[in-house]
Amino acid sequence: MKTLKRRKRERKTDYLVRLKLLKSERPRVVFRKTNKSVIVQYVKSDEAKDKIIFGITSKALLKYGWPENLSGSLKSIPATYLTGYLTGKKIAKEKLETPIVDFGMQRVIKKSKLFAFLKGMIDSGMKINSPEENFPEEERISGKKAKEDISKVFAEVKSKIDKL
């Protein structure tokens, strides 16, 4: 009987997909969700060894004006979009190569947080191909359809990120 690698057994790594990403020899943006926030890392690989160039969590939005009383919503669609937007601006500012987006073993569902993050990266100026129908509606991204309308907060945070 063939034994599985530990990370495959734990459903953390798909080695076939990882091999394809490594063969491309392009940097990648690794996107992960936690129970409280979103983690993004810009990673370059050299001989199958990953080197993290920089990392951002959605908690960084608190520095750009995201209210403390909404810190429980740091993994919402607006927060995820803004994290993608911030990541794209940082990549452009540091003049890094346009990356491949790596969602890992997460389920990729249309109009979800994953695509809100991707839309944020595209809106920041990254050249990433994705069909427009996969992205959430503009009202959901801007926070108009949230329990309380956070579209003003969203606009303020986005304008502060634009000043980078």
C-alpha cells in the first residue's frame, strides 16, 4: 500500500498543482482565509524552496481607516477586496513581477471572497485574466448590502490606499 505524504493526507497540499506552479517559474500570491482575517503572501520559488517577499493580512486595513468596531468583519467581501487592492498597489510600488494567484486547496466558487480579492488586485493595476462574471456585484464589494452600510468606510479606506 502506498503511503501518502503528510500534507496531502491532511488535505493541505495538492502536489500536482504545486508542481505546475513551480514549473511556471513565476512568483505567486498565496491567498488564505482564517477564522478572523485573510492572509496574503507574495512568494518566489527557487528550486522548490519558497521565499516570502512580503505578507499582508486584512488586519492592515485598520491602519488605513477600517473602524475598530468592524474588526470582526476583516474577512468580509469588502475587506477581502481591499486586501487584494492593497496587495496589488504594493506589488506595483515595489515594481515586482505580476504574479500567479494561488488559492491552494480552497473551493473556488463564483462571486465569493476569493474573486473579490482577485477583483481588488485587477483594479489596482495587475494584469490578471479572469471572466467578469466570476466577480461579486459592485454593491457587495463596496459594502452597500452589508448588515450596516459600510460603503463610506470602504471609499475612505480605498482612497487612503490609493495614496500609497
